Amino acid sequence: MTELEKMLAGENYNPLDKTLVKMRKSARLLCEEFNLSSVADLAARKKILKRLLGSTGKDFYIEPSFKCDYGANIHVGENFYANFDCVILDVAEVKIGKNCFIAPQVGIYTATHPIDPVERANGIESAKPITIGDNCWIGGRAVINPGVVLGSNVVVGSGAVVTKSFGDNVVIAGNPAKVIKVIEPSN
């Protein structure tokens, strides 16, 4: 198995593999191009993001600065919006549904490291995918940790640290995040 195949399979892998280093550099150059682009040229910004991200809906918008590891592992649905300073560490796949909004300074992290200090010092990494359902709103400075699945219609309070998965129609907040309210969607 290649290091890329190991990474995508959620197994331990070596991030210093030449192929992975090249892929990250390419993504960072596209992020740099996007982050330096003019607000007056929205079409150019969208083209850059289409080259960077794995898939998008027709209508989506990301404010600079935006940073990611690979880009190709990020899939966002229709009517997606990410505010300033979003960071998505997409070592594994990140799927975000339609009508989702991300507030400023949100971190979505699939990357993880061994708890064992010897393994960690050897540079070994792994990753767990993250899935965010439709109609979600992630509040400012929230962190979504590796392996989390959020159902549809979830609101994540500002500053929340999401360490486990949650189903549909809830407001979660805190560190670690917990349900603080059940949402009764209007018809």
C-alpha cells in the first residue's frame, strides 16, 4: 500500500512521503493564490476553489483566509458559506452538506496522532473522516475533531469543541460539546 492509500484508508502513514508532500504543496499554493486574490474578482476566486476542492455545489462562497492540507478531500454541498480564517485539515474526507454555514475561525480537523509518545515522535499520523449534514451552522471558533459525524439541522455553538457525533436537530455547545437544545423544525 502507498502512503496515500494508507492515509485515505485511515491507517497510520508517513506524512513525509514525497507524493503527500507534493500534494500538500500544490494545495497550499492554491490556498495562497486564493487568499491573495482580489475581492473584486469573485469569478477568479471561484475557479481557484474549484481546482482546490474535491467537489462543490454550484453556489458556494469561502472568505479568505482559507487553509487546508490537500483540498481534494473536501466536498461541500450547494449553498455553502465559510467565513474568515476557516481551517480544514482534510487528511481524510470531509463531507459538508447543502445549506451549511461556517462562522469565522472554525477548525475542522481529520488529522490525528498516536497517544503513545514514541510513535508520535516518529512522525506517524492517521486520520478519521468528518461528515456534516445538511442545514448546519457551525459557530465561531468551534472545533470539529476527527471522526465526528453531525446530522442535519445541527447548530454548533461558538467555541464548542466537538469530540463525538450527534444526530439531527440539535444545538450543541461547550467543551466537550453536548446537547443544550433540541430543535423543532418549522414546516
